[in-house]
Amino acid sequence: MPDFQPDVGGHISCEKAKIGVVIATYNRSNVLRYAIESVLRQTLQAWELLVVGDACTDDTAAVVAAFCDPRIRFVNLERNCGEQSGPNNWGVAQLKTEFVAYLNHDDFYFDDHLSTAMNTLALAEADLVYSALICPLPTSDSQTCAGSNKFFLQGASSGDIYDPVLFVPASSWVLRRSLVSELGGWKSAHDCGMEPSHDFLFRAWRAGKKLASTGAVTVFCVPSGARESTYAKRASHEHDTYWHRMRSEPKFRETAITCAAFSLGGELIAANRRASSALLTRCKRWLFYAMCKLGYHPKDVRMRIKFGPGGLVRALRRRRGLTEDF
């Protein structure tokens, strides 16, 4: 039986359902405030939030303190890790809650994210659940993204169970804290070919853990790795604009999902017109799963060959306007 039961209103009624949310952050106080605000607006309020600074040097501490909520804590690490694994592992180690959620400092939850995830955990008796994320294509200014409806989905599963071909950003996960302990937390980027978050999910899948999809889109994600010098420029126009749209447009989520679906549909139609693509895709998928069963994720192998261990994160740091060394 599940550890808790969803009530008829769609919320978790048991106190055991309290969730510890960890936000790892580094010098992005101008967008961090939206991430924190999105946690505050959750329909499920049984949470505590730990913001872990990766040796921040900006006004992050003041931004967090301004919320004046005893459920929100900020700790700034003395040594910079240069990527999320260190702050996330440190944060989870401080939590006493049975359940854990992650939130990237430049993403934000829709209001029903935690309640949707906890209900799925209960009904599926899963170790970890994840939602799909809606992501905007990069825009250059506020005026452009105010009228933009160019979106794509990440983590959208064709079934209820995790498929290792998926890239699912950690902002959409809710999991049992015991799973982190059992797997040993996130590996350092120095020890990974692919993203440490992707490595964690793959290890959980290999260990036979139940990873289930909520079947819903409950997170808005602005991928910094797709945006040039976003840290150096402290760019926030997309966050400013899309946060406003989320709050002011009643059907913003539905519109974004529809636009992403039409975009994906066009891509699939184009692919199906290439007669050889279907056979090639089947062959690639067979090879992909064969490698996964042997314990080798194809993306991890590919990135190790292309960049070396930790090289993908170094490349992402460079694109974001940070130094490659970490």
C-alpha cells in the first residue's frame, strides 16, 4: 500500500507527505525569486525549502530573506562546486523529510506541481515521479517573448514508466529521500559523461526502481544551456515575461502545450516522409536499449568520447558565460 493516500480534492492529507525542496543556485538572484515564489504558490503547502548557494557572491541571501517565511532557509557553501551535484547532495543531506523535490533556480513550478507528483507517488507506489516540462525557444528581448508561442516539451513520456531515452530535468522530479541515500546521491560532473541528473535517473532505472510519469505538464523550464552568456549577462527578460504570462493568462499552460504539440507533430510528419528514417530509427532504438541493458548509456558514452569526463558540463559553463574550470 502507498505510504499516504490522495484525498478527493487532489491533495495529500497526511503529514508524512511533507516535501523538502532543494534549489541549488549561483549568482542568479534576479531569477531565483520566481522559483521561490512558485514554491510558495503550491496548492500543496506541506513543504520546506532549502536554497543552497554554490558560494554565491551576489545578493542571493537578501533576496531569500525578503520572503520572510520560516519554511525557507538559505545556506551559502564556502567552496564553489561549479555545478549542481555538490549543492543538491548537501541540501538533501540536511533534510529530514521523507520526500525530496529539486528545482533549478531558473525554472518554476506550476501551482499544482507538488500535489500532482505526490498523488502519482501514492497511486503508482513509485520511488520517483516526474512531470513533463514546457520550455520556450530562446528570445532576445521582453517584447519578443511577450508575443511568442514557440515552445517545446521535455520529459514527455509516451507511457507511465520512465524510458531511459528521455532527458528529464530534475526540476520535475519528486522522489523518496531513501532513493538518494541508496544510490549515493548525484555523481560529480567530473565523473560523468552526460549530465549528473541524467546519470542519476539512469542508475535508478538500472537498479530496478519504479520511475513513473505524472502524465502532466507541471513545470516551466528556461534551459540556460541553450542561451548564450546568460549568467554573465544576468539575463532575466524571459523569466520576467513568462512569469507574468503564467499569472495573467488563465490558459497559458494549455496554449503552450498546444503550440509544442503542433511543433512536434510537424517534425514527426517530416520524419515519416523519409522512407529510410523509420527503419533507421528502429535500429537505433534497438542499439540504444541493448547498451542500456549492459549498463552503458549511449549519451554518456558519446559525451565521454566527444568531451571527456566532465566535458559536457564544461561546455555548458562556457556557453553560459562562466569559466570552464570547476
